[in-house]
Amino acid sequence: METKKTNRNINLTEGKILKNLLLFALPMMAGNFLQQIYNITDTLIIGRFVGTKALAAVGSAYTLMTFLTSLIIGLCMGSGALFSKWYGAGNLEELRQDIRLSFYFIGTVTILLYLIVYPGTNWILHLISVPDDIYHLMHIYVKIIFIGIGFTFLYNFFAYLLRSIGNSIVPLYFLAISSIMNTALDLYFVVSLKQGVSGAAAATIISQGFAGFGITIYTIWKHPGFIKLHGKIQKDRLKDIIKIDIFTGIQQSVMNFGILMIQGLVNSFGSQIMASFAAAVKIDTLAYMPAQEFGNAYSLFVSQNLGAKKKERIQEGTKISVFVSVIFCLIISAIIWTFSEQFMCMFVDAKESVIISEGINYLRIEGSFYFGIGCLFLLYGYYRGIQKAEMSLVLTIISLGTRVLLSYLLAPNTSLGVMAIWWSIPIGWILADIVGILYFRIISLIP
């Protein structure tokens, strides 16, 4: 390996597995937390200083934007698994080539997204059944927030590149600074200048731009040996990259498309339920986010050790990761169940009893089953790490398909109403876990 390993890099193929996994995963958890802060800050400030309708608009826009950017993030995540494999194997030439091909491929997809979402904004908002009373607010917000798609590509591409070589600290630094920027700009644009949802959107994309351009410049400066954008295109390598990227990207998109469909069904119950869902989803996402990032760290652990041909280390690391994830999820479940009302009151005025009550129902149902989604994130990470991203897609389809099917069958047609939506989510997690574990035990072998 021609590049020097800095003291920020953690070699996941050597040393104590639990210690290295935690040291590697903790900055990723903190980074994802800060990434969630972008929209949560918008939600908090909009809910407190603008109103319930604006809160519903920003909350629904978050679900929509998450879906649109999930493809980009998934593509970067898939490439990260390949980068990590070549880094673990010590093959710099293959690493350089995959970086170049991945950058051009994902960059092209990003441009295509821009060409689709801007002309299709009105159609997209009608598709998810945005109520008339918040349509104008949401239209303003998403037209501005869509600008950040390119920044999402830059940040995630170089963040996953750095993580693939064991550096999860630097991506955290850029997110920390951009999150502080976002909060300060939110307060300035929304509270001081009274610019409402447009000010919140502007604050977000300015902060995203800093993170995207900042991490790009850092990576090119610090690791020039990795970046070689000119060279012959090997069709076989490009085919492999497109395969794992597409499967991982589709997996992330399917996951968020299912959530978007649920958002459309929630919207049909009116702006109060929308506001309740908007606030509760932010809390829910933050609660299980560390388990999600631990699964991503575990995936890079698997792919590095796959490249280093250390099968026994992967097996030992898998046992340790399951234990850590389950314990964490049980602790978080207890916290969410106990303090769900207090968490809802952070986003919504205490007088909004209907919104708070429904949010509590959502949080207590989902929170009781976090062990299910924790296990699912590990399964996603394992199959992505051994370059079987298609299995992660299958598990996502099972999880989200169950959720969407049960919600649309039961919520509008039975007395359960929105409770059917809330219960369908953990049922989907558990079914996907069962399939993923059976496949792991019976069929799947480490290559």
C-alpha cells in the first residue's frame, strides 16, 4: 500500500475486534446524528416559530428528500464496500480505479436526478397527497432543498471513501461544523429575518454545501494517491461497481420509497396526524440511528477482512456485533418508552394534545421493537460487506412490502386507523429478520 496510514485510520483487519469496531463506529454514529440535525433543527424552529402547518410541510418534505437522496447515499455506500475490500487487500491500483469509475457513475446519476425532480416537483407533491392547506409551503421548501442533492453526493462519496480506509473521524468534523452552521443560519433566517420555510431550506443547503465541498477538498489534498480521474475504463470493473452500487442504491431507495408511501397514507388523515408523524419520525430516526451506523461500520469491517482473507475474524466479529446491537437497542427501547411524551413536547407545544398523544402511540410501538431493526441493519451490512447486496435488497422489499401492504389494507378500512400503520412497521422488521437469518444460517457462505 503506497499511502501512509495516519493516526486517524483504524485497521479493522487487526487488533481487538470490539475495541476497533466501537472506535470506528462511534464517529459514524455521531456523524449520522449530526446529519439528522439538519432537518430536526428545521423542524424544531419551524414548529416553534412558524406553526403547525409549516411543521407538517417541513416534516413531509424530509421524508420526500430522504427518498430522493437515498439513491445517492446507497450508491456511495455500495462503492464504499468495494473500496474497503481493496484497501484490506492492500491493492491500491484497484482502489484507484474503483474510485474513478464510481465517481463518474454516481455523478452521472446525480445529474439525472436534478433533471427529473425539478420539472416534476408538482407531480411528486400530488403523488404523495399533500393537503391543499400546506401545499404552497411544501412547494417552496422542496424547490430550495432540492439544490442540495449535489452536495449530498460529494459529502457521502468522500465520506464513504475515508471510512473505507478506516477514517471515520474526518467526516464527523465536517458534519459537526456544518450542523453548527445550519443551526445558526436557521435562527438567523427564520427567527430574525422571518423567512419561514424558505429560510430553513436555505440554511440547510448552505450548510450541506460546506460539508460537501469541504470534505472533497480535504480528501484530494490529504490522499492524492487515491484520486486519479484519468485512465482507461475497464468494463469488467465498471460492471462490478454498477452491480453493487445499483443493488445498494435500490435497497436504500426502496426503503425510503416505502416510507414515502406510508407518508402519503398518513397525509390522508389530515394535518394533525401529519404533524404528529413528522415529529415522532425524527425522534424514532435518532433513536435507532446508532444501530444503523453500527451496521454500516460492521459492513466495512466485513469487507476489509474479506479483502484480507480473514474469514475467522469475520465470524468472531459477527457474534460480537450482534451482542452489542441487541444490548444497545434494548436500552434505547426503555428510554423511548419512558420519555416519549417529553420527547414529543420538544417538537410540539404541550397544548397540542392530539398531536402529542398520537406521537406517543407511534414511539411506544416502534420503540418496543428496536432490537428487530438493529438485527436488520446488521444483516444489511453483512450481505453488503460480502458483495451480496442483492440479498439486502430482498430483505428491504420484505420489510417495506409488509409495512405498505398491511398499512394500506388495514388503516383506511378498519377501526385501527393510523394504529395499523404504526404496528405494520415492526411486523415488517421481524419478518425480514427471520428470512435474513435463515439465509445466513442455511445458504450464505463467506466467499
